[in-house]
Amino acid sequence: MASPAKYVMVKEQIREWIRSGKVKPGQKIYSENELIKMFRV
């Protein structure tokens, strides 16, 4: 079975940050460049 597309993995991680409270309402998340480095995409 193929692994999920990278954009799906990034999306799911951001959702998890929101669910867990790591990212609060109105708070900015990482920049596109930071996400690229974090996820190697």
C-alpha cells in the first residue's frame, strides 16, 4: 500500500496541532518555508 501524499501528512499534522492545543485560535502557524524544512517536502 502506498504512503499518503505529503500534502495529506502536512494537513493532518496541522490538524493535530489544533486538536491538541499546540496552536490556539487566531495564532499563526509555521511559515511555508518552515513547513518545507520540517516535513522535507
